[in-house]
Amino acid sequence: MANPKRGKKAGGAKGVQRVPKRIYEAELLRLQQELVKMQEWVRSEGTRMVVIFEGRDAAGKGGAIKRVTEYLNPRIARIVALPAPTERQRGQWYFQRYVEQLPAAGEMVLFDRSWYNRAGVEKVMGFCTEEEYWQFLHQCPTFERMLIEAGIVLRKYWFSVSDIEQERRFRDRLDDPMRQWKLSPMDIESITRWEEYSRAKDEMFVHTDIPESPWNVVDSDDKRRARLNMIAHLLSTVPYHEVVRPAVTLPARPEPRGYQRPPRDLQKYVFDHAATLLAQ
């Protein structure tokens, strides 16, 4: 079981009023409308944007990404969630497989975990050597400065969740067959290694929270508050403006020229499941 005292020290949202659903949904929709405007600005200006989502397991990264991209064009805004590296990728320069995912002009890439895996899970779980770990902390600021100097708009978000809230979310997943797939052995391991992950995160911030590419921390014990705060912050840091799209006029449908649709019984239609529900 989690230590309640440690949960309070972690700075969770206990005592903070949860954003009511009515207010949350109205403001979320307004922010999503602004995200669509920002997307059009990215496309028209040929901007390259990278948004990194990091944090502990069950911190709310995935839910925030879903709300960011809900109304965006998937050809412009792309989510990257890379699996474990292959044997060949393990023999590459560490950043190489992430470079392959960087945006071209007019694109946004949202990293659901990123190159910071090395400073977190790889460090804590022993998936990299000490030499590889310290080399990453040394190279990462230079790598990000190179991206920014090349014109990429880079934003980094750390979703901060208390140990008590994390455990509650894990238990919810355990009891929900629709979300059990989210509960991996690595998630379970993160409960017993809470302090190791805390130390790794603190060390990572010391080396990579640089003026050109700062970490933006999102308190995420209240998921609604976290999503609103994260999206509002992103919008406030990007100098986008509304792009007027060319007016679209639907043409008049031409007169029929003798086409006849084949009889329905010549094609195989899916079973009308909805009809069985209406008949109940």
C-alpha cells in the first residue's frame, strides 16, 4: 500500500476542487477550437512542432493527447508512441529512431513518451548502462538546442501525479475489463519503485530543464484540470493566428444520365444490428 504521508508531500490535488463537468466540457471545446486554428497556422506557415508528453504511468498523458488531437487533421497532427527498440535500433545512435519521427514542414508530432525514456524507465529498470544514461543527460540539451535552432517549435510537458492517485487509477484499471490492457507489468513495477522514479525525474530535470527548452509541469491528480491547463499553456506559448481558409462552394449536382443502381440483393450488406435494438 502507498504511504499516505508521502502522497501528501507529492503535492497531489487533495483539497483542490475538481473542475465541474459542465465547465470542463465548455472550456475544453473552446480550447479545441483554438487548437484547430493553431493547426491551420502550422500548415500554412510550414511550421514544424514537437510536443512531448512525459510523466509517470497513469499520470494522464494519453487522455490529454486524445483531447488535443480530437478535432485535428491526422495528416497534420501525428501521435508517436514507439514500442521497445529492435535489436538493430539498439545498435544505432540513441536519438536516431526519434529523429526519424520528427515533423516535416506544416506538421505537428505529439510524442506519447519520447527520448526521455532513457532518463526514466531505462535508468530505473536497468535497461541501459550507466555510461549510456550519463551520455544521454549530456547529449540531450545539445540535441534539443539543435532542433530549436533548426526551427522546430519544441514544448515539453511533465504530468505530475501523486502516489495515492496513481494507485487509485491502477486499481480502477484492474477492475475495468475495457482498460485492463493499460495495466502492464511495468506499471505494477512502478508502484514499488516510486522513489527511484522520483530521483530519476529530479536528476533529469537538473540536466534537461534548460532555458531554450524548459519543462512545463502539469499537476494531474484532477484529469480535467490537467487537460485544460496543458492545452491552455500550449496555446499561450505558440504565436499562431487565425488563417482564413478559401471559401468552399458545393457545385450543383448534374442531371442524371441514365445510371441505374444494381439491385440490393446482388450485394452483401452487413447485418442490421441497430434494427434489433430498436425492436426491443
